[in-house]
Amino acid sequence: MSGDLAVYTHKDFVNGSSIHYFDFLAGLEGVVPAGAPRDSDNLADVGGDGIVFSRTRSLTEGKTGVMLYVARGTLRELDPQPAATPMIRFGAVIGGDTVAYQEHGLANGEIFAYDLAAGTATNLSQSVDSDGNPAVAPAGDVVVWERAARRARAGQVADQSFIAGASDPPGNGRIRLAATIDDDERAPHGAGHNPTILLTSDAGAIIVAQG
């Protein structure tokens, strides 16, 4: 929910799921325009009057793109790619003019940020580790995500999760916001939910994470 707009996924395992929304101020319910028959839409996030979600296309062997819908307005795909290019995008979140999502079509999963104003996508993580569960600050200037890295510890190699992040302007670079070698930070609300950014400042982001 964002402001007066509540959004949810209507599950339909036969015809494909769809995105519904309700505007409490106007007292109106609406449905995001559907794709081709048997396409399936799954909700990720809502910010202002913008709804971002993943659309899995049945006619392209499950290829999944990130869509932006402005309530009672326009629908468009963010950073579309040629049919031959792997594209499996989930977990989209929105803050300000930034949409972040996980691209499963690359290696172990990369975190991308799409600038709505500029119309450009940037790979923020660029890592051989597994990156997922992104979250965006309300102003869109900071993105954090969870990274599962392979680390040698006590004679064994095991996955270690920590919160990574990138801030704007890009010159600030990618920064590790939390964790030591013995820590295991994950999304604070449990599996499947996003890290929560409480406050942003010139120093970066203050987040809630399990440690």
C-alpha cells in the first residue's frame, strides 16, 4: 500500500494471475491491463501511483519482464530485451524514480536499478555471488539487497548472507552496509520479504537487518 492506493495479486492458476488495485480516496477498484492470454502477473511493489510487477509470458517460454503501470494511466515494460536474450526478472521495488529488481537470467542473480527519468538500467551488484531481495529508499537514492557469498569459515565453505548496497550518485560506488565474517544478515521480515530502509542520509542508508 502507498498513500491511498492498495494493490494485490489476483491468483488464477488457469488463466494467469492479474494485478488489482483499490483507490481508497476515490473509492474505485481497477485492474492493470492484462497481457497475452495465459500471461501471469505477480505483484512486487507500489510507490505513489506507480505499480511495478513481474509479467511472465506464456508465449516466450516463461520469459519474465518488469512492468510499470501508473494507476488509471499507462503501462510499459522497463528495459525490454530481444527475444533471444535471457530475461527472468522478479522482486521489483520502487522508490522515487528508481525501480530495482533481481535479474535471474544472469549468473546467480544480479540486482539492477532502472532510472525512470533517464530510461536506463544499471547492474548494481556485478557479483559472482547470489544477490536478491532488493529494497529502495523512498527518495530512490539508495538501493540495498541481500547477498549470499561463498566464504571459507572454520575449515568449511558455506554461504554467508549480508546486506550490500549502492548509493547515488554512482561515484559513491557499491558499499557493504553490514556484516562481519561471522554475521548472517537477512531480510528482517523473514524469507521472501525485503530489507527495510528506515532513513537515508548523506552517509548512506540506515536499515533494519537480522544479525
